[in-house]
Amino acid sequence: MRIAIIEDDLSLASKLAADLVTDRTTCHTYPDSKSFLHALPRESFDACIVDLVLPGMDGRTLVKNLRDRGYDVPIMVLTARDFEADVILSLEAGADDYLVKPAR
């Protein structure tokens, strides 16, 4: 399984990737939406973990952009934003799940 982590907090992204890596799972981290979108044509992923607050294009816009392109892998939003409106809007944009940091 290949997981993309789009997270601007490099420390958190590294820790999350280290926690998820197994002999059958690899993780690739991207600090922003632009770098992820740039890599997407040559990379394939089985799932994505997306922060909402990203430099440039925010995570919700990224999710909508991916869904509009027909990208149908599972997408989980992992963010510090715990407002009900953020959850609803993210799910409406196409996220499959929403988890508030810190997740344990």
C-alpha cells in the first residue's frame, strides 16, 4: 500500500509516516498541495492523508480538485480544525473521513 501524506508540519508528517510504514506500506510526504499535484502524474497512491491548513491551496480545495479529476482513492482529512462546519465542508468536498489532531 502506498500512502500520500500532505502535511506542512514536516515533523508531524515524518512521525506519521514512520508510524504507518510496514513491510507492505510505504508513505510519501508532501509539504503542500502544489508539490503533491506535481508528483501525482508519475506516482500512484492507495490512500491520502490531507491537512486542511496548507500553504497555497488549502486541503479542502485539494480534496475537491482531486475528486473533480476523478481521483477516487480514500482521502482522510487530518487537521487541528475541529469546527463542525469544517467537517461538513470537507466531507462535501469529497473526503472520506475527518480526524482531529492530535490523533492517538
